[in-house]
Amino acid sequence: MKQHTVIDSPYGPLTLVATDGALSGLYMVGQRHRPPEEGFGERDDTPFGETTDQLKAYFAGELKAFDLPLRLAGTPFQRTVWEQLQKIPYGETRSYGELAAALGNPKASRAVGLANGKNPVGIIVPCHRVVGADGSLTGYGGGLDRKQRLLHFERGAALF
């Protein structure tokens, strides 16, 4: 069973989706790879109390790591990449190549990038912490402006 709600954030409205009570989606307005809304299930705030509380604490600068049950639909490789993303510490970044090497396949940086782009739970599974080999900001499903703002926020810079 799927349910969804929409919450406000400093980065615009966030659509939260739950599958059988576990968070399965966090989507921003205009996000690339955003599924059609008819697949989000009925609108119901019930399963999102803890997710909303943790997101509020994160945006207030009080939470550095999320602890939520997730139900992420993807290929085994995608799920492995998403697990690796959750190991990137708050305020730090990794390159696609570094993630590929951590997965034991240093030549898989392109595949890591594709899996990163399909992450269904942005912010909580911090795909915004992945940058190009030279440290440059590269693609982000929520838009490069949001990626830059999230990274500045995590590094202690004021939101703009």
C-alpha cells in the first residue's frame, strides 16, 4: 500500500511517499526521474511523523544522520550504490570514482552516476554529496542550485 504527503522545506515542497509504512520516495518539485503522482498512493500524513520530525531537525542543523526505515525499489546494483551514499558523512563529498572504488569496481564511475541519479529518496540518501572528480558540481536530480545549497548548508554556510 502506498501513501504520500507533501511537506515544506527550505528547498521547496517535498513529496514523501511510503510503501507499506516505510519511506520509499522523497521528491522535489521539478525533479528529474520523478515518478508520476498517480503512483504515489492516497494522500495521508499518518506514516510520515518520524520522517517529518527528522527532516525538520536536519533543516534546523540539529540532525546529521537519518535513522528511518526505507523501502528502496531498484536493481541490486542501484541499492548497493544507495547504501554507499549513506556512508558519506554529513558535510563531506565523494566523487563518483571514489564511490565506484569503494564498491570494488573503480571503473564503474559512470554506472555509479546513473544509479545515483535514480536515487528515490534524495536528501535522506544523500546523493547531493557526490561531485565530479575535480570537485565540481555535476548532475543532481533536484537541480544544481539545490545541490549547491544543500552542500553549503551542510558545511555551515547560510542558506541563500
